[in-house]
Amino acid sequence: MQVVEDYAGRWQVPLPQLQVLQTALCCFTSACVSFPAECEHVQYVLSSLALSFFELLLFFGKDEFYEDPLKDILGSIQECQNLLNKYRNINLELVTRIIRDGGPWEDPVLQAILKAKPVSQELVNKYLSSENPLFFELRARYLIACERIPEAMALIKSCINHPDISKDLYFHQALFTCLYMSPLEDQLFQEVLFVSIFFNEVIVVMHRVSKGAYGTLYFCRKKCHKISNYTGVA
């Protein structure tokens, strides 16, 4: 996998990287037909490839899924999955299902979350439980990188409200990253009270996250303190 990642990394755009992964998956599919179904090496490689595919598919909309060369790449992934079915790799199965559904952004519940439309917590939790939590982390990272902060915050909050995904510290840290990136006159005003209520939780997170996260949390706290002084919110 390291060789594949290094070679794909030569390009800074997603389509050539997808083509490298396509070639790698096709070659691996041909090479591993004689491996036993419980082979851990096969599971590791397939999961790594699946997550890499998913991360790159975030750059494409549904319309592009039906145009070459992306259409050919996606067809290859599904063909390989059919040949690799005996390995029952959950991540690869999820990626092929997402492809069939039109892409990583097309689920109606996800669309409702991102657009801040009313949707029951039960439906949200059911949807969030249907995928690997890492897929939602990758979506959140993509939205933050694109500075689509309101959408990122909506997704992150939904994940924090999920009974299992909420245990992942990434989403708690990402929420404060979003707060820090929000304009003073916009979302951050609405979140000051939220920050105050859950400040004890932040202390726990600060003790457990990596050293690099301290800067983000510190500046978020500093920024919230400035707003508190301005608005009178304690």
C-alpha cells in the first residue's frame, strides 16, 4: 500500500489518483484469488484501498459519476468487489453501495443534515450507524478544508449526538475548529452558550488530544471569551 500511496501522491488532483487506485485494486484482485477468505493481509489492503477511494470520491458530484473516465473507474471498483465478494470486506462493500447510490453526498438524510432541514434524530442515528464512522470523519475533514463551515458543523453536531460516534474525540475537536473558523458575527455568536455548557468536556478533550490540537482549542477559547465580553454571556 505504501508504494501505491507514494505513486498516487505524485498528482495533486483526484482523478489521476483514482486511476492509480483503480489499477492497484484490479491487480490485487487478480493476485489474491487463491488467498483464504480469512486472510488478514487481504482485509487490510482492501480496507485501505476502500478508504482511499472514498476520500477521493468526495471531490465529485453525482453528475460526474456518469461521465468518463470516472464512470469507468467506478465500474471497475464494482467489478472487483464482485470478484472479491468471498472476503466480505465491509469498507469495500460500503464504497460500492455508496457508488450505486450516486456518491458520498447523495443520501437524503445526509442532505437534510447539511442543509439544516428538519429530520428526526432517530433517522439521523440510523443513517450514521449504517457507515464506518471514519467515512463521516473524512466528510467533515473535506468540508472544513473547503471552508464549508456551516455544513461541517451540522454534520459534526449530528455525529456528537450519536451514542457511539460521539466517543470519537475527532468530532469534539473538529467542532471547536469550526467555531474558531466561524465569523464573529455569524455562527460563533450562536454557539457561545454551547461552549460554556460543555466547557468541562473540553478540558477532558484537551488532556487527551494531540499536542497540535492545543493551539486550536486555546484560540477558540480566547475568541469565545472576547465574544462573551462583547455580548455579556458568561
